Amino acid sequence: MEQWEYLTEFLHANIENPGAEESIQRRWPNWKPPKYTPETMIPELNTLGEQGWELVHMQPVAGIGSNGDVHFQGETYKWSNVYFCVFKRRK
């Protein structure tokens, strides 16, 4: 029987992430991306992929509490650049 291990991470989309701007310029040289575009997470996602982690779920969240709890969107509209991600790899 195949066995898996899992990893959960909150990833932040931000042009200031290490390697984000360079990665975007290589892939899309004429694009001036918005600060919080999801493409800024590509270097971090690629690093995890190189370690054998496969992204199996990604969901935007409105915020993370001081206890690591997740804020859900209520009746008010809220912008966010935080994504809850679940990865898996074979044991």
C-alpha cells in the first residue's frame, strides 16, 4: 500500500518574496505584475516541488490569527494575498 506524508503551509503572494520578481521577469519579461499576484509564489512552490512535495490543494484565506487559526469571509468583503496550501509526497 502506498503511503504519503503531508505538509500544510500558509503562502503569501508578494512581489517582495525571494526570487519572485526575477522569476516573473524571466517568464514574462514585459509584464509589470501587481504586488500580490499569485505568480509571485512560483519560486517557493518550485522549491517545494524540488523537494518532492506535490501541491494538492490551494485556497485563499482572509487572514491568519495569532493562534494559527484561519479567518473566514463573513458578510463583509475582504482582499487577501494569503493562501492555505496542502502538499503531499510519498513516504
